[in-house]
Amino acid sequence: MKKGSVFLGGTVLPCENANIIPNGAVVTEGEKVAWVGKTEALPELYLSKDYSQNDVSGKTVMPGLVDAHMHISFGECQSEEELSIYTPAEYRAIRAAVDAEKVLLRGVTSSCDPGGPNQLGVAVRDARDAGLIQGPRMAAAGRQITSQQGIGDNFPSWIGVPPSSMGVKVTSDAEILQEIRDQVKAGVNLIKLAGSGLSSDEYAAFRFEEVELATDEAHRLTRPITIHARSRQSVRYAAKAGVDWIMHASYMDEETLDMVLEKQIPICPAMTLLVNMLEADDVGIADLPAHVRRHAEEERDSAIRILSKFHKAGGTLICGSETGFSYTPYGEWHTREMGLFVEHLGLEPIEAILCMTKNSSFTLPNYRNKIGTLTPGKYADLLVVEGEPHKNIEVLHEPSNIKVIVQGGEKISPWRPIDKQRTRHGFEKAHLYTRKPLTRP
């Protein structure tokens, strides 16, 4: 049995910084990285028959991707009802296990799941760690904690927040504390707060004192806390309270920008969902009402404007695809956020890659010091890629360019047919009576 593997002759992106090693080599030993450097400096020990030799000349070796915002339990839902009401938890769990492999086979070796129904993120994480399924290393939140104005409470008040939904509504300080304590007991890696709603309204879903209370309690219980914060007020409260990272920040103002920079809080924009919504509408896959499209365009443009300034000022961006919706199916759009960073926020391709490797590893508190870079002693999670993604980020958008995926020193191959199409059961779908009213001829 071989001690490890040697990948030599290719361009190596360690992703500890923007440095690149031409004609480099990476050695894995067991589940860890053992050595990284120039091929010409490779110790003779690693050229022995104890190590499998892999000539990757003309290719690029880089860390596995880290998707900082992926909902493994959402099942590519096409409606709010499908996400929060339809499909029993037992079936959701099996479906999520299959979807986890799709993600891994796209080169995403680690991911953060910031909330979903039924503690399914925690279950998939544990099943993966037990070797029962294939999937990315995971950090998982529980249901996102919301008020009536937060994204977790999306149905009319006479329906409320179903127990099967991604959110859990709290109505007092005591309930905020209790929910955090219950989630920590259930084994979450992080706490997710729904700090704003679906609209661009100025107000936040919680008062500042409530955000501060949730942040303090999460930190007291040794869990990081992240927040869905699109509105100006919600981003300001999040920054002032000292959350660990902010999701979206689309309407952040200049004053809050300075506060986020001062406190060195990373931002995960997750712009891919917005852009995909608009493009789906353009080609007729979606039929967005005019006001929804207008809002999506406004948020996209606002995010680009303020986050470009954030990057230029030295802020830390992390990449999350918001995979899990029908607009962002598993295994399809994980790398697009890097492309949007390059196209719209002014990043160089290597900077965007750092956002989805080194920077994004921060969102996995259980792994953050063990993944994200090709560094001796860290997990041997790496990709062998055709082309030069550090010069052209589009290379990573084409799945066929990812030639080898290694996770924990083991080359990954599918456990099930990659292109097998699954049946969507009736209990997964919203039940339509008709597509339009029936009128007289």
C-alpha cells in the first residue's frame, strides 16, 4: 500500500497568498499534505515506489473549493412551499445525501450550510464524517433564527412559520437564548440569524440589542454567528454587534462599510442567486413579476457598487453560491461567484480563487485551520485542473476541466452515475390546480 501521492510538473497554487509555483509539486501522505514546492527541489524520498507518481505537466494543482453558502437540504426547490412545507424530513435526508455527492464531484471539497429544516445539515455532515456518504466536509447551522420581519418568516401570518421550514421564529429575548442553546445542544457548528427580510426595506428584522444578545450568547457557547443582512440597518447592527461574518450586505452604506472594515468582518455576497434569477427570467425559465425583477436588478447593482468599494479598501470577501434553489442546482453554479467577483468587483482571478479557498475556510469553524490551502499538515484536499484558472477564472466553470479531485488524500470517484436523472415525486412539489383561470371561449 502506498504511503501517499506525488503530483509533479504542474503549476501549483498553494493559496496561502497570491504566490504561484510554476513547475511545482505537491505530496500527500495519508490524509494530509506532506510537502509543497518546486519540482526540482522535491526530496528524493518522495520519488520512491512508496508514493504514486502523477505527472500533471501543463495542468494546475490547487486546493479543493470551499463553498461558504450552500443549503444541502433545499432540494432545488422551485417555490417557498416546496422549501418549507412539502417533502417529509426522512426523504429530504436521503435526497440531501445524494446531492452532497453532486457537490463534491464539482470540486467542492468543503462547504458551509447556513441553515435549513429538520437539522438536516447536521445529519448530512455527520453521515459524511462517518463514511456513510460522499460529500464535502461540512459546517452546519440549524434553522435560521428569525422575527416576523426576517427571511425565515415568509408565509402570511395566518400560516406562520411551519416546523418543517428553514426558519424558526422567536418573539422575545428568552426565546432567542433558548433557541441558540437548543441548537448548540443539537450539534450545530454555527448560528444563523435572519437579520433582514426579502425586501430592500431600510429596517432590520431585529433591534440592535437583540442582535447583540444573540451574538453574545453564540460566542459564549463557542459558536460563531453569521447573519443574513441585506438592508442597510441590518448590516449596521450586525457590524456593531460583532458577528463573525455577514451574508449579502447588498445595501450597506458608507458609514457601515468603514465599521465592517475596522472590525475586519468578512462578507459573503452570494450574488450568484440574484444574477441567475435575472438570467432565468431573460431566457423564459422564470417568469418574474415586474416588481420582483426590478428589486433584483436594484439589489444586484447596489451590491456591486458597495462591495467593489469594500474590496478596494481591503475587505475580506468569501465565496458562496447559495446552491440549493432551482436557480442554483447542486453541482452547477458553485464557481460562478468567483467569476462575478472578477467581472463586477474588480478582483484578479487569483484573488477570486483565494476567496473560495483560504477565505471561505473561515466559515467552517470545525475545519478552518485544516483546509483552504495547500500547506503541509493540512488536509490533502486538492484539484488537478486543465488550464490556468489563476489567469482565466472561466476555466473553473467547465466541469470537464477538473481532472482529479482529492479529498483527505483519496481520489474521488462517483458512487452513483453522475448524469442519472431523478424523478420528482408529487410530495415535493407545490400543487397547482391550473396554470391560469379557465374562461369562456
